Amino acid sequence: MQRRLSAGVRAGAGLTGAVLLLATAACGGGDDGDGVTVGGKGEAGSPQVTVSPGDGAGKVKPEAGVTVTAAGGVLENVALTRKGKPVEGTLSPDKTNWKSRGLRPSSEYQVTATAKSSQGKTTTVTSKFSTLKPANQLGVADITPMPGETVGVGMPIIVTFNRAVQDKKAVEQALQVKSTKPATGAWFWASPQQVIFRPKNGAYWQPNQQVTFSAKLGGVKSGAGTYGMADITRRFTIGDSHIITASTKTKRLVVKKNGVKIKSWPISAGKGGRVVNGVDTFLTTSGVHLTMGKENPAVMTSEWMGVDPKDKKNGGYKEVIPHAVRISNSGEYIHSMASTTWAQGRQNVSHGCLNSPPAAAQWFYNWAYRGDIVIITGSKRRLDWNNGWSFNEMPWDRWVKGSALDRAVSTA
């Protein structure tokens, strides 16, 4: 339903009167958010302006947004404000329709719109309204990487929400990734509460560029009675290309920076010999790993496999390891190990890590970014796609299917 008020307004005059008439005739906008219309019927050549929600409306649904239309003229100006700050909208090519995106819940808004006819007469209308207070709020609990962090070319963007998302399509549409060097990537919902973006398999990010992630969640309805309250932006830097390759057969690790080999050293990988549910947990996993973090020192114990560190007969151990760079969630690191230098390059004796000479491990610890590519070959134990940040292990078409919108996107 639309309330119509035939109060034509001459160009440059009578604006105050029109607003007062509007306030008198349409103050009962109520909760239904009906539009209000001014001008057109009473005076020839005067345009008609309709604003929805109407003046005085309360409990307006944020997803409805604001619509302003003009009949008998074109819109010359539309100003939508929240707390005195402008809110963006889109004007149609013929300048007869203006539409905002979703509104913020629990907020008050004011609209002022002016239209002009071909005869030069203008009509101005204002509307004040408020949006509903949601039963639940959707927010972002965590974003990886950190603000301003310099990361590797394999770095994913991991977004964790404060609650499960019911309408994944609506939320995913509000997510945007832009990079100064364009890439093709896709979102994947790892759970109802977490979504991950990464570039296409094997393509990675191009080195030395800026990436901006934005979540325009303010006003997005993510479920029954649940709305996003605020927009979020996160910027970070892709550094040099760091590609590390290691073979459990040759027992050697090679480091390339921007395609050029700069370092190599002997390693000792997983020795194998502990099979649980058909998986040899003492073997290093083969696949595309990413560096995930650094620990100096890292405390490694046999507790993860249910063995008391003091139970040496059953393989119990506890080691305090310097300069450790994590590459999976199953306890794999590239780390310093002075006690196995005799085996490095000759024999695999670790519980799955890549034991390295102390000097090499310290250099790598200081040099590596999070998100660097570590490609390990030679082991019969395959790396699972969700073992850490090993998302490149999932086929690209399957990754895209994990998008709620079932699509890849460009970061251009």
C-alpha cells in the first residue's frame, strides 16, 4: 500500500510546507514500512516521488533496503544517512529509481530525495524510519591472515563466524576478495561456521602484491532472526614466491625464491612403522602443504598417540625442539634436530617431521612466511585436504562445488 499526498512543490519554493504536510499525513508509517508519495496530482508538471519505507516506519526489515522512485521526472538527488553518515545506493540508468543495499539492524535512517520534471518543477520528500532489532547477531570471530601480514603465495583466507550460517548464499554474496594482480579463486564452506577462499589449484597468488578481503555483512540476513551488524575489511600482502620441495626418497630439501633455487639441505623424514586404522602415522605425508606457523621452541610428545612420554618401550618421547615451522595439523614440522644430523640425507628416522641441520632450520624459521608452499614427495602416505591448510589437495572442481553459489570468482 502507498499513501499519496497531492502536494505539488514549485521549483525552489514550498519545501518546508511539503515536509510538514508529509509529516502530518504520513506519520503513521508503522511497522509495515509502506512508502510515502509526494507531488504530481495537484499541480501540473510537478513530479511524484515515492520513498519506501515510509516516514515513521519502525521494525523495518534490513534486507528490504530503501527504494526511491520518481514519476513525471527524474531523480536529481537522493541522500540516505545513518548517524549522519551517507549510505550508498544505485541509481537506475533512466534516473527514475534509486535502491540501497541492505540496511543495518537496530538503526535509524533518514532519506531526502528530490526529483525534477521536464518543465523544471521539483518535488522533495523526506522519510525517517528505524530497522528491527534482531534476535541474533552474525559477526566474524576470526580472519586469517592477520591485518597487514606478509604471507606466502599459497595463503588461504579463512573466515570463522561467531555462529552457524543458515543462508550461506546470502553471506557468500557479501564476501569479496580483490588483489592488485588478478587471480581466479573460490570459496569453500568447510563447516556452517567457517568459509575458506583460495586461488585455483597450482595457480597460487602472484607474488608481491596487495590483497583486500571485505565482508559487507551489515544488514545481511543469515538465518531466522539473524542479521549481520557490521562490515569488515582485512588487508594483507603477498610476499615473494617461496616454493619448498622435499623428497623422502632422496632425503633432500630445496628452497626456491621467485623461481630461483637459493638453498638446499639434507633431511631425515618419517621412519614409518606405526600403523593405526590402516594409516602409518610415523610416515611423512606426501602432498602440497602450507607453512602454518612458527614455534621456538616446539614441545613435541607422544601424548598425541596415547603413549606416555616416559614409556620408552612403547615409543614414548618428549622433545623440546628449536626453530620449528608447522606444515600440517598432524604434527609435521620442518625443524632443527641436532641429534639426527648423522641420519639427515641418509636415513629416515623421525616421527613424520622433516629433521634439518640446526643452521638451516634457523635460517628457514627466520625466512619463511605463513602460507609458503611445501611440496613433499616420496611417501606412500597421502596428505588429506583438511590436514592443516592443505586445501590444494582437493580437486578444483570439487572445491568450487563447496561454494554456496557454486562458482569461481575473479579477484580483479
